[in-house]
Amino acid sequence: MASWIEYTSPSWRELNMQKLSVDQAYLRAISTTNEDSWVYSLSEECYKCPYSKLLSISPHKRIHTKIGVARSVFFKVFDQDVGDYAFENQTAICEIATNLGEFGVYNLTVTDNKTCTFTTDKEPVDIYLPMLLVAIIFASITIILQATRYLYKRCSRLAETGDSGDELVDMNKKVPVKKRMKSIDTFRGIIIVLMIFVNNGGGEYWWIDHAPWNGLHVADLVFPSFIWIMGVCIPLSIKSQLGRNISKKSILLNILWRSVKLFLIGLFLNSINGAKFEDLRIMGILQRLGIAYFLVASLYTIFVTNEYILPQGRVKRALFDIIYIKYVWIFGIAITAVNMAIIYALDVPGCPRGYLGPGGTHEMGSYKDCMGGAAGYIDKLILGTNHIYQHPTAKKIYNSTAFDPEGLLGCLLTTVQTILGLQCGTTILIYTTWKSRVNRWLSWSVGCGVIAGVLCLFSKEEGWIPVNKNLMSLSFVLATSSMAFLFEALCFLLIDVKGKWNGYPFLQCGMNAILLYVGHSVLHKMLPWHWSTGLMNTHFMLLLKCTWTTFLWIIVAIYCYKKNFFYVL
């Protein structure tokens, strides 16, 4: 059982193992030489970075230190102190590439003839068995709750009818007035559940957390998916309002008011730890949602018509869902061009033009204060350094400065992602057969995916425009939209077409997404959602906690659904 919860002995030789945190291990550096030695390290996550000084070893001494082992670690040993950083042109006496594990103990020995040996003194623990154990625990809880619910209903029926064979018809059951596409709410529900899960740590697995800079991890899929599905709902909502003879002026005022509410709620949530105006963060996820929603929904409302009749021409008929929103697409292409022009043409003081890196130690520290290039510069110039996000994911890896991943410049391509969602929603309005919808969504998925791949050269770091959530890069927008089109097509087939799944319990979560988002943001430090006990230094305990939090919010969503309570801005 010990390996299932990452148990490790309290001590190992002279080392206190309980002082280690999740994804940490001990490195024991041992010298058998008559000279001082210096050990430098580099994490695999840090691209084009110098090695950082880790420790120094006196002759015939041994010393230990904690090291992060979430990703591969590289070591270099020098016979002289080369400063805080070691660069490529500096010759080391040895270089070592390792793939270490949590709670392991490793020996790095520097020998007399200036060679090094690296050995495992204590084997690491398995960090992935806890995922299976937590899954079993919550699957068991779910089964018990469902069985209890079934038995309760069964007993209630027996008490009311006295006959176990006859079914009781609930005359008070509400019959839906119109058919609602459950796949859309289910899509939104899956995303809000995933957001709650990753915002509560995701068990501290590196591939669940946001990518430090370039790349695409699980957490990076949440925000763009929210943006995209918001775009899907815009034409459906506006068609419904126009069908109720609501004037476009009233619709536009409602759009403005909803956008303002989104922005203000996001701003208020930024002050959850205290409202200090001197360093209040201005932008955020809901702020971005509000801006993108206002631009796209307003433009769509202005140019929308009630004509959904397909033209006769074959080409026009096939492309009518694009032609129908041609003015929105013209706007989207224009702001994409503006975004590209600003990124690659703006002269940022002290930085190379078109720089897209994280600054800090990236590029061997050549552009320390250039994090995000034009995007970071604009935010600091307009919002001020104190009013942007102070702890970006790249800061820990690259020793970067403050940077806002939901900053001003990224609003442009956030709007483009909303338009891509709008395209999906327009396809729903124009084409009534499921094959027409699915074929078009799959075509958009392939098209967006191929273009994204070309832009990043199907590479994490070497492309023209890397996939980067922090910058809301064009390749990121297209890659995540490609996944969204594909996922919606699968949900649509599974739920609305084939009826193999009713969306439970994610449909219920999707119908109260704003309530769950605000609720988990406000109550994340309170019982029963948040708790801690003991060291909390294993993936098992952290995964158990964040899964518990997510599970509770799913129950809240189901309860609200049963009570017919839905919070809509």
C-alpha cells in the first residue's frame, strides 16, 4: 500500500526525508579530491538557459541539497567558481544528464582524476499510482451515492404506491419547451470542472499545470475552450432574442451590460486577498471574456439578418455559414493583422524586434527584461508594472519579471478565438442536418490544426510562431480551436445525435458555469472545499484534495440543477 501513496521513510542516512516537498529529491555531492569543486544545474524546462550555481564542495567533504525533479536535470561540475551562471563556452570537468524521481537520494561524486560518477542511493517513489488510487476512491464514492439515491427513490415509490411493479408517473415533471443542444452545455461543463481541478493544483503534476512558456499542457486548454464555447453560444442567443422580437438596440445594451458585469466580477475577484489600489491587477480571465464577448457579439448583432435560406449555387451553399458572418471575419482578419504588426514591428526598448521569449535567463540572459516582447511592454506602459500579474509561470523557471498572461494585446487574438467559436454556432443555425454540421466542424478542426502546425513548425520551441498561452499566440489560438471543433463534434455525435450519453454530470455544471467559477474562486480557502492535514507533500494528498474540491462543486451544480436554479449574467 505504501507505494500507492508515495510513502517514504522519515529519514535516510543523515537526511530528513520529511523536509522534501512534492517532486523533490536529495542530491549528495561528495568530493574525493584535494581541490574545491562547484556544481551547476539546469532544468529541462529552461530553454536556451545557462546552468545555475547549485553548490560548492570542499576537498574531501560531502554536502547535500534539495533539487526539483519534476523534469530532467542536467549537471555540470567545474574546478573553479565561474559565477552565478555557467555558459556554453566555459569548460566543465564533467557533464551529467539525469532523469530523477520524487523522494530519491542521488550521489554525485567528484574523484581525484577530475571525473564524476552519478549513482542512485535511494530509489524514488512511483508518482502515478496515486492517480489510480484516487480514481478508485472517488469512483467508489460515486457508486455508493448513486446506489443510495436509487434505493431512496425505490423505497419512496413503494411507500407511495404499495406496489413494486407499477411505475408512478410524475405529473409535476417539467416538460422542456424547446430542444436544447446538450453537447454545448456538456462541453462547457467539462471545461469548468477541469478549470476547478487545475486551479486547485491538479495534484501538482507538471503536465497538468500551465506550461512555463511555450508548449501546451492540460491547464492551457481551459481558457481558450471557454472563449471558444462562448463564441458558439452568441448566434444561438441572439437568434432567440430576435425571435422574441427584441430590438437590436436592446440586445446591444444587454451585451454591453453583460460585458461590464464580466469585467467587474473579474476585477473584484482579483481583490480577493485585499483591495489595495496601488497593486490591484486590472486584467484577468473574466475581463478578457467580457472584452471579447462585447466585440464579437456586438458586431454579430449589428450585421445579423433573419435570412437562413441556403443559396442555390453549390459553392455559395457550401460556404454560406462563412459568408453569413463575412463582416465579422473581415474584422477578425484585420485584428489578427494588427496583432502581428504590433508584435513584429513595435520597437521595444532594450529588446530585439519580434522577441517572443520569457526574458530572464532565456537566451543565456541576453534579454532579461524583455518578457513577452511587445505584449509585456504594452501592459507595463499602459497598466503599469504593479497592476499586472506578478507570478507568471515562467518566473520560477526563467527568473523572469512580472507578466500578465491575460494582458491587453492578447485581447485581439482572444477575440479571434471567439469568432472561431461563433463560426461553429453559425454552422448550427445554417445547417440543420447532423452530417453537415459534423463535416464542417471536422474540416475546421483539420484546417486550424494544420495551420497551427505550420506556424510552429510542429515544434515546441523552433517554429515561427510557437504555441504559447501566455502570449495568446496565433498558433495557440488555432491549435486549441482545432481541438475544440473536434471535441464539440464528438460530444454532439455522442449526446445529441446518438443519444449514448445525456451529459451527466457535466451538463449540470455547464448550465451554472459562472456560479461555479465565482464560487470556487471565493471559497477555495474554506472548509469543506479546502483542507490540509500533515505534511501535504505528496501527489496523493494534493490530488486527493483537489479532486475532493472538484467533486463537491459537481455536487453543488447537480443540486442547483435539481432546484432549477441557474445563475446567468
